[in-house]
Amino acid sequence: MISIELTDTKDFMNKLLRTEIFDNFLLQEAVITKAASYVIDGHLQKGFYSSTELEENCIAGYSILPFRMLRTNCFDLIKGRQTPSSFKFVFLLSPENMEHTLSSLHSAFTVSDISGFFINIRYQSQLLTLTTGISYNIFSADKTLDSEWDKLVMKFLANNDINFKEL
């Protein structure tokens, strides 16, 4: 796990909420605090979409919605004259991207060993931070995968011209 300060808040928020950079991540939860707190639970509500809509939106088999389907809602809650007093976004890789990540890293872990590769973004006390993490379904003393995930996230940020510094 690493902790990163995102050093250009305005640029990052523009990229998060107005571009497709984070659209392929799943949004487990968003909490946005302004005059009131708004909580977005990204878990897919069974029965809301027809099976055709699930296929069309490429979310058949998902239990959590992609950020692309919730980004506009988040933007609408955050925009305005006043900056939110705080917010938190909890992102994770889709099942396909988990499989691809494990394969590209030549990891001995399988998709069934991992419950999630996470990116947590938090804004509080005028500080914007990002932390990484992996949730395992099994016990392992091997932390190589954690280190590789941290490197991939930093590479993702650099490739998208997102300014950061490690804390």
C-alpha cells in the first residue's frame, strides 16, 4: 500500500469528473460532503436493468457499476461555487482487469485469491490523497503483488499526466 498526494487538485478533479480516464474502474462507493453528505453505493441493484441492458452496458456479471455510469452524478454533486468540505471515492478493478493485471504481472495468485485491487481517493482538510490496496481472500505473507500494484497505479497516474508525490 502506498499513500500519494495528488498535487494539482483542480487538474485532477477535471480529469476525474470530466474525462474518461477512470471510467473503466468500478465505483464501490462515493461519499461527498457539502452542506449535507451524499453517499453513492455503486453496487448494482438487481432487477433495475434488463438482461439486454446489462449486455449493452457491458456489465453482465458485475456486482458493482463502472464509474462511467456514475461519473455524471458525482460531477453534479461536486460542481458549484463552493468546494466540498470532503469526499471519498473507492475504486476497484473490474473482474476482466483483475485477470489482465494478474496475467501481466505473471502472478501466482488467481482471481479467486483476490477480492479486489483498490484505489481510494480522499479530499479532506484541503489535501487530496490517493491510497492503494489489495484485499485477499486467502492469507499470504508474500507482498510482491502489493508492490507491483503500487507501481502500476503510479504508472497509470504518470501516463495520464496526473501530478503526485509519495507521502
